Amino acid sequence: MQQYRIETHMHTSETSACAAIPGEEIVRLYKQRGYDTVIITDHFHPRFVRSHAGLSWQEKVERYLAGFRAAAAEGSRIGVHVILGMELRFTEGPNDYLVYGFHEDFLFNNPDLHELGLKRFRGLTLPHGIRIYQAHPFRKGMQLADPALIDGIEVFNGNVQHDSGNSAAKAYAEQQGLAMISGSDAHWEEDLGNGGLVSPRPVTTREELVELLISGDYQLLGDWSS
């Protein structure tokens, strides 16, 4: 049976200041590693907004989408499906959340998302079917989110620069009955392809991604022994 690899957590240097690889290049690297779909989850947090002080909200969103758009253009050319996501941090605390299932218009139409806090953001997104997963919840400095306000957690984070407590995250998710995802958290080339999902069917759009996440019909990529 054919299987399809999906990267759920990755960054581009156009948008995420901590990332080293441009969108166009990172998509090519993922194709070389056998991935069919990648989700661009650049950082959207207070530091990004402050770094573009003086710009309108619309201009800030345009800047934010630069990495995704570069990746999407290259993906279309070489046959990799590129889907928009984000890694969102609120002003209320240090946690990061992986958000899936939204269109560019959602960003343009909802100014100052980073100021909402998780509870208000959940109320805003729930009617739209947008999915929220806490990223690396057992990394130092993180706080466990209220399970009622998220759809699951990232139980494997493949970023080699951090100890994300992956085994503890997996045990917690199993104990709480939370949905689990895995992602590489790719910032540098050594992070690429360390995590992700394996799906029995292709995922080419945000709608298909949401359907897959709801179904739970996927396998997790990752090495919990490391």
C-alpha cells in the first residue's frame, strides 16, 4: 500500500528569524527526503510583530507569508504539496501552538491574533474547524495547556538544538487521551525529515489535512530513543 509523508512543523528563513533555509530550498530538500506534503509553520508571535513595528496589519501579514509563498511556488513546480500553517505564540505566556486548517484570509481578517490568548483564540477558530496542537509541551519553559482548549499535542519534536522531552510528551498524551502529532521543527538542515506523519492517502489541501487529523488515520515518524 502506498504511503505519503507529511511534514507538520517547519520554518523558512524569509519569515522565521531563527531559521536558516529559504522556502524554495527547504521544499527541494524535503522532496529529496521523500516527503509528499509539507506544512509551513513559521513563527507568529509578539517578537515577529514587534520586528515590523510601523507597518499596517496587512503589511505584517504579507511579510509573514513570504516564506510560505516562496515554498508554495517551488512546491508547485517540483510536485510537493505545500500547505499554510503557523506556530503561534501569545503575549499571555511562553507556549507555542501549531495551527492548521486556515486560509491566508484568516490572518488578514483577524488583526493582533497574538494578543488573544489561547482561550479566546480557541473560541474564534473552533467554528472554522481550525486545529490547534501544543508544540513541544515538555520543552524547558513550556506550560501544559488546558486539554479542553487544544486538539492534541506534538509528542515528537525533531529539532536537534533542543531537548523537547518527547518521551514524556508521548506518555502524557497517552495518559490524557490526547491526539498526537510529530514534526521535525526544521530550522536547519540537520533537523529536516526527523519527524512528521505517514498517511495512507495523499494530503494536498488544508481541508484534506484537517480530515486526516480528525480521523487519526496516520502513523507518527520519530525516534523516541534518542
